[in-house]
Amino acid sequence: MTSNQARTGAAMATGSMLSVQVGLALSLTLVDRIGVEGAAWLRLAWAGVLLLLLVRPRRAAFTRPAFLTCVLLGVVTAGVTLLFMAAIARIPLGTASALEFLGPLGVAVLLGRGRSRFLWPGLAALGVLLLTQPWSGTVDVVGVGFALAAAVCWGLYILLTQRVGDAVEGINGLAVSMGTAAVFSTLVVGPVVLPRVTPEILLVGIGLALLLPVVPFTLEMLALRRLTTAAFGTLMALEPGFAMLVGFVVLHQVPGPAGLVGIALVVAAGVGAARTGARTVPPVPAEVTG
């Protein structure tokens, strides 16, 4: 049962990562027309609208602390989306994803237990170094800074997503958090972005919002009900590998030999984390009355 739970959670997380990277790569095609902040806002705004309309979160599903946690998750979600889009506009997608992975890696090290606390994250970190190769070439300091800020937000996102998933029934919490992210991102970048929006761009945004963040964030919330935050954080090591693969296929960014070795290491770390990372049965969210 526990093994099946871990495999199911790992499959959900893997599907989420693939959807994220395809969505990010396709989002870059809009950058010239609406800017990096516009591409991020478009996905967040549509995701918030779609989830609120489809889920229609019920007041009875939330306690006051749970609702506030959903709001905080929404702010963090907007932060990681806006910051990461700013990063990949300046540095390669695979490199940005590898740097952003430092957030989940920190969660894995801080909250992991036993030998695997350092084994799988350490292996993943070595793979990330080979993917990013910070010792070679010139570094876009601003791009790296955006990616590291996104890493902090991603670490917080993992912790808050599991808390919301445990406290709120179904995906009611996700609908509230994405609605919050839509409002927050509109307040932050709306004045710059809205004048550039056309009906065609709005229609494209619906498809992008499904790829990222509606489908992946739903899968991640469900995965975090089955995996520990430490295992999930380490499993996210697969994301730089997916990023490099999608970058190669969609953006024609060709990895070198070190990058390929790095992918192999992060895949091994992700598999190891998934095999040992099942949670005990999480609490069932209680229906709130009154």
C-alpha cells in the first residue's frame, strides 16, 4: 500500500514537471509580444479564473487558518511564476530550472530523515552542478538572481501546498490560491501588461494556463498528499532534466556531455527519493460548519 502510494505520488509529480516545462517553453514564444511578465501574468490570470469557475470553492471547506494559508500560497505561487519567467528570459531554461531546484533541495535536506536525508539530495546537487556548470562561461548575474529568488519561493510553495492539501478538501484550496495569485500578479504587473493584451493573446493564454499552472499544480497537490516534502523536494531534481530535454526539442538548446551526466544523476536521485518517500496516511480534511 505504502509502495503503491509512493509510486502514484511520483507519477503525479513527474507528470506535473513535464507539463511545467512544456508550458514554460511555449510561454517563451509570447515574450516578444507581451514581455516576460506578461507571459507569466497571462497564465496566472487564466488559471485563477478557470479554477474558480470550475471548482467554485465552498466556504464550508475552509477554516480561517486554512483560508489564510491558501492566500499566502497564492502570493508565493505568483512570486515563483513571475521570478522564474524573468530568469528564463536571461539564462537557458535548463540552467534556470537547475538553480530553482535549490529550493526543493533545501526542503529535502532540512526535513529529510535518516541516511537518505543527504544521500539523494547530495546526488541531485552534484547533478545540478553538472547541469549548470557555473565554472564555465559568463554568468548573467541578474538572471541567476531571479532564479535563486524563485528557488526560495518554490521551497515555500512545497511546504504550503502540502499544508493546504492536508487542511482543505479536494482542490478547493488550489482554487483559492490560484485566484489569489491572479489578483496579486495583476496588481504587480497589470499596469504594464494589460495595454499589450490582444484577443488572440488572451485565447492562447487559456491553453498555456492549462499546461501551467492548472494541470501541474493540481497534480503536485495530490502528490504531496502521498509523498513527504523531503521526498517530493528531491524528486523535483528531475525537473532540470525535463527542462533540458524540452529546451533541446522546443528551443534547440543543445546540452553538452556534462549536462547529460547531470541529467542521469538527478534522475537517479529522483528515483531513489520516490522509492523511500511515501507518507503515512495524511489527515482527512474536516468539513467546516457554521
